[in-house]
Amino acid sequence: MRLLTSLPSLLFSLPLLTAAQQQKPLSENLQSWFDKAKSYIPSAATAPVASTAAKAAANNVVTLTTDNWKSVISPSSLSDPSEGPEEWMVLFSGGNRSCYGRCARVEEAWNESAALLAANPTAPNLAYVHCDKSPVLCTTWPASVPSIWHIQLPVTGADQSQPATTIHKIPLNSSTVTAADIVNIHTEKTYEKRPVYEGALHPFDGWFAKAGLIVPLGYVLYGFANVPSWAFMIVLSMGSRYFMGKRTGGGQTGSQRSPPLGGAPPANEPVAR
């Protein structure tokens, strides 16, 4: 209990360490501070710390669904075009179905990074998608699990022009990812190491998005993905039998058969004398 009461004073002293560690990148300092804080806490008390990080993440992270993502990730009417695009980081995670039970470490690192980024005045907007609960959205956005999408959402200009939305897809290692890795996406701009996504399923600038078909397409693709393989085999078998039957039996329908060689002529033809 005495160790827990000393935690606030430890956290209060964290900014003072910055002056002594100016030569290190900010992301390394953040991670070292968090590790030091955890080292002063007994193992039996780590659950409350994880719970605190989860609560901080819940206050700073927006949960996206199929119904709200278009209204949430949109340029703010108060945004100043001179300040540049709005920055978003979206985590795609899941449970046993979409992540095969491997995303617990990812979500723990995400919660810790959300708490660290909350103290950064330049922190991006944070959003979260649970692909077990919103499978259509994870299909609408061709997202792998676990991964983070770094989005630079352009601000609408005075002439109502809409520049392109830049997306970088960053896969996460579910075994080794840390909070520092996630923080670095913003502070060190490690997202620039990944190529810009410009596929047809781009949720903002792709052809389907511009045609208003990105969400219906997501439902169709999700439906096909959940059709059992044996159903496709039955349809394929019935289709092949139908077309083969037309080829073998339909070719002689309505046509006059020629007599076999050496046989008698048809009854309606006169016999040559």
C-alpha cells in the first residue's frame, strides 16, 4: 500500500527527468518512464495499473462501428486548413475469431500508448475497431489484424476542394509490440516507412467510396467470406452438370440425323433404280 501511495509523486516527477535526458528521443523517454513506474509497483498491483491505462484509453479513444465511422473520421468544421491535415491512428484488433486470441498484448500496449500520448499536445486522434464486434467494417476497410492505420485527413479548403486522404497501414507483431512502438508511429513518424495505400478499397478516395458503394461492398464481401466451402462445391457441381448436359444433348435437338453409312435411306426419299 505504501508503494501505491508513492506512485503519484513518482508520476509528478516524470517531467523533471526530461531535462536530464534531452539527448534521447521522446519516445524512448516515455517508455523508460513507464517502465520505471511499473518497476516500483509489486506484481500483485499491476492489474490496477493496467486498469488505469485502459480507463485512460477509453477516455481518449473512439470506438468505430459500421454506423459511425463516416461521421467520426471526417474533417472538423473548426479545423484550420493552414494547420495541415488531421492525424488519426486507428487500431484494428479482435478476439478469438479475428485475432485467434493473440491480441491481448497488442491491446495492453495500445492502452499504455494512449495514456502516454494523452500528455502530448501534438497527439493524433485515436480510434479503435474490434473486428469480432464490427466484422463488416473490417471487411469494408481491407484491414489485417492486428494493425494500425495512420490516416492524414485533409481539411476542406475554402473553395470546398477535398485533397486526397493519405493512409499508411502498419502491421503489428502480436508477440513483441510495445507502447513505445505505437508512440513512435506519431513521434518518430515511423509510418513513413510503409507505402501509401491507394487501392480500390480505399475507404475515402477509392472508386467504391466515391460511388457510395464501399459499405454495401463490405456487406457482400463479408457474406461471401462466411459462405461454407461445401456450398460453393454444390453450386459448382450443379452448374457444371447443367452446362455439360446442354452440350451433349442439346446439339442434336431439331436437326435431321444423317443415316449411318451403308444403311437404308430414309422412308421419305425415293429409292434409286
